[in-house]
Amino acid sequence: MSDQPDAAERILAAVNAMADAASKALADLGEQFKPVMQTMRRLAADPLVQAEVHRRQVMRALGFPVPRGCHCACADAHPGTRVCDGEPVTTTLRRFELLGEVQLQVPTCAPCAAELMAQTR
Ligand SMILES: [Zn+2]
Ligand SMILES: [Zn+2]
């Protein structure tokens, strides 16, 4: 038995709402984005993503400022798809050319992460 069934339900609702919003955005873009949707569902089921969604909800509920900002650099990462919801709930590994090649985990919103994962498959 969970001691906070209420909280768990709220997280699920939030994650589902997120997946729904993304699915609506992506449905407009056509068949080729089906893999993205599948990845979105996988992300929504990820305990780490759920924990982050929950953490942000709790912070907001307590009146703390919650930083927004997806650092995915959409124009480079997935040009032509505007799925970003600006609400970072996970991280993705991005490669940067600085002085040589650097790999960094950057905060990424769920739709962007799904888009990136679908690409690299
Ligand atoms: Zn993006
Ligand atoms: Zn994004």
C-alpha cells in the first residue's frame, strides 16, 4: 500500500496529460512521428521522469520558483518539429563541438527527449 495514493494519482494524471498534449501536437505532423509517440509513452512510464514531474509539482505547490527551460536546442536537434513544452523532466545526452567533441547531459522536456530518441534509433 502506498502511503500517498493521492500523490501517485496526481503524477499519473500529469504524465498522461503531458503525453496527451504531445500526442496531439505530434498527430498533426503525421505518420512519421509514431515512433516519437511510442517513446513518449515509455518516458511517461519511467519512474525517474515521474519523480521529476512530481518534484516540480511539489515545488510549485510549496510556492518555490521552478526553473523552466528545455536545453535541447530544438533548431539543431530536431529542425522542423516544434514539440517543445519547455518543461524539463528528463535529460538527454547531447554532443557539442567546443574544443573537440564534448558530451553533456542537458535538461530536456519530454516531447524533445522523445523526438531525439526516435531519431537515434
Ligand atoms: Zn527540442
Ligand atoms: Zn523541449
